[in-house]
Amino acid sequence: MGNTFCAELREPRALQAMRSNALNILSWELQRVYQKPVVVLIDEYDSPMYSAIDHGYATLANNFFAIVFSSLLKNNDAVYASMMVGICRIAKSSWLSSLNHLKIFPMHAEDDRYAKLFLFTKKEVEILCESHGQLSIELLRPHYNGYAATCDSGLVKLYNPFSVVSALEVNKISNFWVKTGWYSPLSENLWCTSAGFRDNLDLLLMQKSVKLVVDEHVNFLSYDTISDSGLWGLLYYTGYLTIESVEDHSMSEYTFRIPNGEVTSEWHRWVMKYLVANGVTSL
């Protein structure tokens, strides 16, 4: 695969079929050169869809990536295995639906082999504090700790890696992660919910826990009509909620709370922005 093919992909007139099969072609070329099947690692696989939603071409992007991932990962002998990391679980009707034998490991999975790999553990943060900066773990904990993953001993508490590293780098406690978040559909849909949803939101903002049944499968094409349970699931997967306890795995029933001070400040920002814009005195 030479420079000519790569140059053609960048041309505005390049056919969609050519672009959507480019990774498949690349996998075969790598397999030919190295004489062994390739391992495909995809980080933030759902990130392009968030941009597509924000800019109004979600259906076009959904159809394109359905072809891209099917071409690359389905029945491709040049690929040995693949690991994809992203924010949201994907609905069966969405763009990963054509793939076979997907194994999903959310933070609350009963299969806990990756429980301590999602975020930083307490031990890892202690090591960082000892070798970088002047901030102690006691200072970091209320702002960046609080996320939970399931393991054999129960729920293990984890720290936000981006925020911990950012704080140690500048030697300052601040709200780092929320500035990188994708929240347009969240903030827009938050106020189109039922009275029951807003009652639970009131409890969360008072630092209380709420027991909820969530829809864990997100359809990128249905944000305009997302249900309360779907929105709770989206808020959980995007990091604005964390699980305090698992009530019933089979029914997707969990007890949630806001994880830490950094995220709490973002919740309050959302609420105040809405109240000011609409002249509302209560939720």
C-alpha cells in the first residue's frame, strides 16, 4: 500500500466505499508485511459519534462507521483480536451491532478482571503523590476519588486519572476533567424529563443516593427521544454518576450518587445555567 492510496483517501472526491474499507486494507497490508495477524486497539470508539450528534450528521456517521467496523473486524482473517475502549455501551440497533462475539466489561460488571484498570487505584495515586508535586492524597481524595468498580471484595474506589495527573502537574486542585467532557445532549435533555427524574436529581444534588433502574444500551440516533432510564444510564457512563451499591445485576438496578467534588461542581453549573436562562426558582 503506497502513498498513492493514502493520497486518494484524502481527496474530497474519494468514494465512501474506499474510505470505509481503508482500515480493512491496512490490516491486510500489516499482516502481509509482518507475517502474522494484527491486534486492533481502538480508544474512544464512540467519540466520533458525539461530534456527529453535535453537528447534525448522526445518521450519516452511524452508517459510515457501521461499514468501517464491520469491514475491519467481522470475518477478517488479517485480524487476530480487537479491544475497544469507549464511554457508552452500544445498543443492538447501533453501529457495532453487526459484530460477532462482543464481550463487554463495564465498571460494574460481575466479571471483575478489569475492575482496577479503568481508573487509578489508591495505591497508584499514593505512588504519584510521593514522586510528583506537593499535593497529598488527602487533598486529592474529595475532588477526584469516588468512582467505583466491582471486584471480589465488593466495590473498589477509584480516582479520575486525568484530574489526578493534571492536579499534580500544576500543583493545584481544580476542575480539570469536566472541561474535557462531552455534555451537549446531556445538558439539553436534562430538563425534558419527568417529575420523578427531577425529584431524584434534587436528592443527588443534596449529596444523597438514589436507587434507579437504568437503560445501559445507548442508541446514538435516539437522543431526541431518550427515556429517563436511558438518560440515567448515559449520565453514569459519562462519569457524572457512580454506583454506590448493586441492587440487582439482572434488572440493571443500582444505587447511584455523584462521585466527587469535581463532578458536583459541574452538576451545580448545569443547574444554575438552566435556572438563570429560564427564570426558574426550583426544579
